[in-house]
Amino acid sequence: MQFNLKTSLLAVALPVLATACVSNGGNNNFRDVTPQKLQHNKWELVSINGEQIQTNNHQTAPFIEIGANLETNGNTGCNNFKGTGELGERKFRVNRMAMTRKMCPGNANDIEKAVFNTLSDWSEIAVPNNLLIIQDDENTLEFKRAK
């Protein structure tokens, strides 16, 4: 076998191209989310779009709890909700979400809207370390695993 410049370039380029085809260039945190990583955990909302959640003495801290079979319940900071979580390829939603209908004071209404809209539609999901990140086109919700 005779080695020339074309053969050498091909020998170097093929492994690089094969690696590039396998990698999607995206964030690995948004891959390989399994029900086991979500289930039997309570997750407390710490930020929306990078802004820390501020609650007053009259508000419940927003949270989501995911149990067996992805049964989901939680609180938006004002109203309680429940439904069935669904996990797709790098996506999550709470299907058939039911919610109480209390009037929410102050910024609780904005928090509730962001939580409800993001959870009720298919949104990207990641579980890096002890965090749960759920994001759609408008909002990024960051939860921490409760102790």
C-alpha cells in the first residue's frame, strides 16, 4: 500500500468526521434523562430565567414533586397542581394538569404563569447534579433537589 498526501488526509479526516456525526454539539445535560432521575424527589424552584425566586411569609415556596409512574404534584407559590408527567426524548411535560384556582397576590401570578406554561407544554429537561432544569422558548425553570 502506498501512502500519499490524500491517503494521510483521509486517515486523519475520517475519525474526526465520524466523531462529529455522533456528537450533536449540544449540552449533555439535556440527554439521558430517565424516569429514575426524576422519580421520588421533591424539587424546589430557585429561579426563573436566572432571577432568584422571592417569596413572602404568605406564599408557599414553589415546588414540584415527581413520584412513581411520574405522578406529579406541586405548588406554583400560590396554587396547587397535579398531573401525570411524560418524558420524551429530552422533553418533559405534565399532562392533564389540574390546578386550584386561588387568586394570587403580587408577583405570584407571574411565577404561576411561567411554571404552568412551561410544565404543561413539552419543554427541554436536564438533571445536572442536584438540579432540575426545565426550559421552553420563553422560560427556564431551575429547581434544586429538596433535602
